[in-house]
Amino acid sequence: MLFTKTFLCNLDWDSVTRAFYRMYPSKYYPHVKEVHVIDHELVPEKRQLRVRRIARVKYDLPSIVHYIVGPSIEYFVLEDSVVDLGARCLSHRTFGLTMKDSYTYNETATIRATPNGQSEYSSSTDFGILAFGFLNSTLEAVSPPNRVLFISHLQVARRVVSDFSKTEAHHKALMQAAARLGD
């Protein structure tokens, strides 16, 4: 796992579950352009609702990323979620559909009701770069297993530049792009 997190939310499970299905698109997630439900199923004997959604996503990537992999592109992610009313638990898995030759993205999360009326949220995210091996090895180098990281784009960019620059001109161009990340 690249990132893991767990925290308590001071809202009841019903409110958090309703908010989960309404959070995209919104001003808080400008990278999510649109979301569509493509399948849903009620399973009465298990007291479950299963939903499959697809989202169109576009990030405004830092200039160092544009320099390495080209301009931002739109891509699609698929989300499978299950609301279990009996267990008062919502779980979902999100994974990337576009650019599978270049990178993989998987996120899993669970929202559970707690006895004191709060909601516990736990998630894990895994991201792997396949087409640019040097970037993937850099991510692995700065990402110890089972540890939450708070590392800025600037730190990663500078490490990539220092470790993988082939020529002085290339090094200078990458360092200038990395410096603009701090702006």
C-alpha cells in the first residue's frame, strides 16, 4: 500500500453513507468531472445495495509531470460499492480503467457505524507506475510499507531529478520545472 488512513467521523453512519453517494462532482473534488451509475442491485436477503459507478477524471498535473509524460489527460475510474444495512457498513473499491499500460490505481475504503454513534472510515490506496520504471522505483524508495506518507510533489520531483538526470541540460530543465512546483 502506498497510503493508508483511518479516522473517526463525528457524524452518524446514515449521514456519512448518504454523503458518500453525493460527494462527486463538487467544488471540493474539482478533478472529478462527472459520475454515472452504470449498475445497481438490491439483495434483500442480505439487506445489501450494490452500486457500480464510473467517473470521468482530469487532474491539473504539476509541470514536472507534463514535462515527463505529456499534457494532462482525462481518464476513467470504476467504483464498486456495497451498503450492508445489517452490518451498518459501506465498503467500496475504486480502480483506474484508463492507461493500464502506464499505471495502476486501486483504492479500497470502509465506513462502519460505531457503538457511540460515530462513523469509522478506513482506506488504503495503491498506485504503481508501469511505463516509467524509474518513477515507480522512486515511489517505492520514498514509501516504506505500511506507513502514511506526507511527502510533497516538490520533494519527489527533486529526488527524481537528482537520481535520473542524464545530461546537465536535462538536469537544469527538470530542476526548473521542479522549482515551479513550489509556486
